[in-house]
Amino acid sequence: MGLVEKPGLLQSASAKISDADLIGRKFVVHDPESLPYSRTLPENYQTATIEYWYDVTPPKNVRGHPYVWCSHDGKRTHWKGYVMKTEDGVLFLLGHDCGSDLYGLDFNLVARDFNQMRDRQGYVLQVVETLALFPTFLGELRSAVEHPGIQKIESMRNALGRSMPHLHHQLVTALRRADGQLFLTRRVRDYAAERRRADRHGAEDEELNRARSTMTLTRWKDLRDDLRYARADDKGELYKFEEVPAGYVRGGAFLIVKPSPQEALIDYQKELQSIYHELNDQSCRRSTAYYRLQFPKLRDALRGIEHSLRSLKAAALFGEEQHLQGLARWASQEAECQGQYRVEGNRLIWERSRQDIMIEMPTDIDLPELPSIKNLLSAAGENDGTLGESGDQSLDHSSRSEFRMPIL
Ligand SMILES: [Zn+2]
């Protein structure tokens, strides 16, 4: 049985239903047998469309869960399937794998249509909810960009880069390469290398002694002198360079944000404005595929903003006196930082021969709140596990690099 034998009988349910109608359409029933359905296949079952989907599959380890009636099989045989409806309104039940038994391959197309409508309904609802929340959120974001806390962090970053370029460069390097871990390069005695050398000399001496019986004394003395000569430069203590861990930069994410904490927020703002503009544009009907791409972008941008603000909160730790003192001690010993550093209160000072250079670090940094971001994220399908995404793992270590501002 196929398309050729029964042209146009099995109906495609989509028949160009509008998005507005789609919103009210019900696709799933939880108790199909509660509907007034025909226990046998109705006469004109070929005119049917899919009305609902049901899936009463029990959780694993639950035994004896009853099956649902199948009008095709004439008994209870499935946990999931379809409620069908003929063109004169008669309902009947069809197990999920009985559709193609009954209708042939046509059924797969009809089922696909039905599922596409279900998908689209999900997106259309998301668009409606998202658009309702967007204007408020964009307003919050606009004030966040101009927030004094963000400005403070921005100036601390600029001051370090401008006034203490060597220290700044070393911090940025440590943050990028080693998650903020600092090292000092030390020259240390290499005892292992000295031991290896002694072993090597011992072996050479033994070989020289063994060779004594095989040659003239003159020849042997020449060999011995060659060996002494070769060792003349290879004695004394051996040293190596070692990187010694020297603590961590705390709250330093604001130093490596590209292009800068404020600029990063502005970039997110632009991206969100453009997403809003497109979603709000009623002049054309967007495809489901478009929504499938657009919503993850929206969620990523929102999570990116949340993550940015969380990592900027840590910037207050950077200016804490104890932390600054640690940094100053390290920087004074690290040759690349070029000089002596000290701390007075919340001021970091680079000692220069002419005049000390001083930066005052903000100690309390108040950051903007975005009260509606959670709602917008949830409207945009944040907890929608069906899309095969990683979900809310924004703090997961492995995904750090995907964010513009790592947490330190
Ligand atoms: Zn069946």
C-alpha cells in the first residue's frame, strides 16, 4: 500500500496551519483511552489525520504497566502511538509502529509533518514569551553597560596597562597561560646532573683501566691525558633553572577580557538587539530551522552576560590589600616586572628612580543586576533538554574557554 494506490487519502495534518492557530493546537494526550474512540478501524480510516500523540511508557523497572488499545491490532499492544481522526470526526488509536503497517510509507511523511508542527509550536510559543520580556531586559542591559561598577573595573584595567606595563604584561600572561598561577624563575643546584656526570666519569675510568693491558704505556698515558683534558671544563657545581609556583592572581578576569569588560557587554548588547530586531520582525514568516539556530544563539549570549558579570564580581578581590601585597612581593622578585613594588593600603606602587608610580585600586565594586535575565533565559528555552545541548554548565571547567571572561 502506498502513495500510488491511495492518492491523497491519508491527510497531511499540516495543511498550512498559521502560527497563530498553532499556538492553541494540542498535540499530546496523556490518557488516550479516555477519548471516545473506535475500538476497530473505522470504515474510512484512509481519510484520517493525526490528531494527538501519546506516550505512556513507564519509567524503567516499573512492571505490569498497562498498554494502550490499538484499533489496528484489536488489543492493547503499545505504550506510545497516535490518536487518529477521520474526516467525519471518528477517533481511533494507532500504535506508533502500526502506522506504516496500515498506510505504508506515506504514514512516515504524515508523522513527520505532525512532529514538525509540534516543534514549530514550541518555537512559536518561545517567540511570544521572549518578545514580551525583551524590551525590559534590553533596558536593564543598557543601564548595566553604563554602570559605575563597570566603569571602576574599566579604569583599574586601563591604569594597570598604562602605568605598570611590565607587571600588567606578566599578569596577563599568567592569566592566559596558567589560569592565573604565578611563578618565579630560580637558579637551583642540579644534583641529579652532577650524579650523572660522576657516574659517567667512573665508567670512563674503568674502561681506561681495562685498556691498560692492551697497549703500550706511552699510548695509554696519552689516552689518560686526553681524558683529563676533556674533563677540565666539566667539573664543579651544576645548576638549572626552575619555575617555582608563587601563588595566584585573584579576580583577574577583568584583565584579559577582550576587548574590555565594558566593550564585551556592549558587544553582547548589540548581538541581543539584533536578535530582538529579527524575532520581532513580522514582515516575513521565519522557518523552524531559523528558530532552531536563533534560540541557542540567544541563550548563549544571555549566559555569556551572566558569566561576564559573575567573573567581574571577582575583580573586587584583586584590589584587596593582602592580595596586592602578595602581587607586589612576587613582582619585586620577578625580573620581568622590572623593579620594586610595594603596597600602601589599597594603593599599588611601582618604585621608580624619579617618581613612584601609584595606582589606587577600588575595594568595593558594586555591579549591575539584571533582574529579568533569568526569565528571558527560561522563555528562550534554557531548560529545554530536547535540543541536545549541554544545558547550564557555564561553570564547568571544560567550557571555560568558550566564554569571553573566565572566572578566576
Ligand atoms: Zn498496533
